[in-house]
Amino acid sequence: MKVLKQNAQSLENELTWFGQVLETRISLYFNQESSTENIQDIAPPDLSGNDSEYAQLINACDFDFNERIILILTLIPHIRPQVLDTFFTQNKNFDRGFSEFGGWKGKSHGGFLPTCETASFILAGTDLKKRLALIALFEKDHPFFTKGILHVEHQDSGEPFFSGALKISTEYLNRLTSGRYHKPDYSIQFPAKRITTKLKWDDLVLAPEVLDEIEIIRTWLKHRSTVMEAWGMGKVIKPGYRALFYGPPGTGKTLTATLLGATIGVDVYRIDLSMVVSKYIGETEKNLANVFDQAENKNWILFFDEADALFGKRTQTTSSNDRYANQEISYLLQRVEDFPGAVILASNLSANIDEAFSRRFQTAIYFPLPDAEQRLQIWQQTLKDSCPLAADIQLSALAEAHELSAGAIVNAAHYGALRALQSGEGRVRQRDLVKGISRELMKEGKTV
């Protein structure tokens, strides 16, 4: 409750100041009487000693007059949209709104939504020199974007830069209002799901040579600043780390990616390709941009499962559809290559991945089906001491007789446990597990 009160008071003070600045800009622009000839003379609220999230952000980034105006401008549609109703003023000469006010229309929101043009009007008016100086505030190296506070969204290529919609990220909107530190989750705007696991590295059963390769990725995640900055390798190699995990389903590719994040406290996001790939021209790139833009300055691992759907081989251009599909792959290649974090692609067959991606992987790791010894270890870990087993259970015989992936073994054990409860015996029997194995083999078109 204290956080809400602090945030509300800081924002209230900032809104009052913004209102004075906007009123002065409008008066100056339309040659009306004004108490000052320069909006910069209207001092922003003093935030020293203020513990609100808003004040902490302003002070940490050392934002000046212009930056504070832009920040509160992006918040206004969410906290007090009527403040911007002034921009609905019509130009009587042309019976339309003023181009210099900028703005864009939402699908359901009835208020005025700001663009970079809106910010330029408030801060620069008709002063071209000041307008050009504002461009630096919308460039990618500005804290607005390196910290993921704001983003500029253009509806179409070729339109003026200042026409881009000026938006605050969901993360910072939540932080500056409710005080909650938000982690983005699955939505139309963010087609990715944060994946976690309760398992540990000891629960991952893989061949020693596979674990050695994975250890290289762990080393990069832990020491990338040393390699890239302290040792100067950032001058000669691209940022980020790109890995391909390939092999049969259920062999531990997703679990490995999740554990890589968990062991060093990094979030892992699995990209939902069904939400990313679109039949409409330009939509796939836009959906990808939503993911990469939010992940750009976060310490995340991006995990593309069943990556063949998006990273597949480019086709020979015989139609406009082929041409646009190839453009999507080229765009994705560029974003993956420029991404400063870790990107992991998972595929059943490495041959399905476009060679342009393959050449850019730092590592490609094959996840084979487990051998008999590894299968026994997986059976034993899955049916631990807490799971009651009947006297006829022979896990070693099951491991020796049936070539299954780790995922299939877990499914078979799960089925066996349910059968044990269904029968009322309360103990998992050998025939329950055999039946579970049979069901898993049927999925693959095989028999026991």
C-alpha cells in the first residue's frame, strides 16, 4: 500500500507539471497569452529524497527535462488519458486534426495516443534545430531503449520516423504504477512462454560427450563479460551465443535449455512458433520483433522448439510466397545474429535447418536416444523411493529390452502409476509399466 501511495503521489506531481508545460506549449504555438516564453522555465518536481519507483528511475538514469516529458507522455494514456484530449483540437482551415500534434488511434481506446511527433511538438514546437536534437532520444543506444523502458513502433516502412507510436513497456508500466516487477508472459504481443523446472542437473541423464558440450554453454553464460570485454574478443566475434540442439523427441533438449537458465538465474523463454508464423505479409517479422525487442537488453535465453518451422531451408524463388518466406528467414537470421544473449534452436533433424543458420552456430549438439545403462538410470530416477513398487518390478529388464527416450520413459512410468491407483493395489506393477511402454511405442508406430 505504501508503494502505491508513493507512486501515485510522484505521478500526480509529474502530471501537474506536464499539464503546465503542455498548456504553455499550446499557448505559445497559437500566439496566445502565456506567463513564460520558454517551457524549460517550468521546473519539474524535485525528486530528491523521493523513494517512489518513478523517482528512483528518473534519478538512476539522470533523466533531464526532455526525457521526463517523454516518459510521462507515454504513461498518460494508462493513468490519465484525458490530459491529452487537447490534441483532438481540429484545424479549421483543413477540417482535420493538426499534423504537428502526431498521434495514432487505438482499436478500442478512445483517447489520444502519442507518437514521437507528439513529443517533438511539446518539446520543440516549430524550432527545427530542437526537433533534430530530439532524434538522439529515440535512438537505440539511449537508456529508454537499452533498458527496455520505451519502444517506438512504426506501422509501415517508409513513413516518417517521428510518426512511430511511442509506447512504454509493460514491465516499466507495472513498475512505475503498481510497483510490481513484471516478467512478460504468453500473449498475442509476446508469443513466448517462460519455462521452468523443478529438476536439477543430477536429474539430467545424458552421454558424457553431450554433457561436455553443454558445459561450454554454461561457461559462456557465466563468463561472457570476461571473454567479450576483458579479453577483448567482442571486437572480432558477434555478440551472443547460438546453439543447435538436435535429436529424437524426448531426449532432453528442452530440459537442458531450462536447466541452463536455472543454474545461473537466467529466464528461459520458449518461442511459440504457431503464434509467430503468419500467412500475412510482414506479420511474422513483426511477431519476431516483439520477442527480440523485449529480450534485447534482458539476460534471457531464447529457446526455439521445433525450429524447422521457422529456420528451415530457403526455397528456390518461384513465386511471391517463396520470396516473402525467404525474407522472413533472412530477417530472423539477422535478429538471431545480433542478439546479445543465448539463442537455442531445437530440431529433430539438423539437416532441416537452413545452412545460413548452421554456419552461425557456435555449437551443434546431438541428443541421442539413451543407451540401456542410461535408460535404467532414468527409470530409477523417475520411480524414486516415494513411488511404491510391487515385488515383480524389474527395471533393468525394461531398460534392456525397450529402446525409449527419456520423455517416453517418464510417460510410461506416469501411466503405470495411474494404473496402480486405478486397480486399487496402490503399487506399480511390472505389467503396468509394460502397458505404458506399449502405449509409447504405438505413438511411434512400433510394437512391444
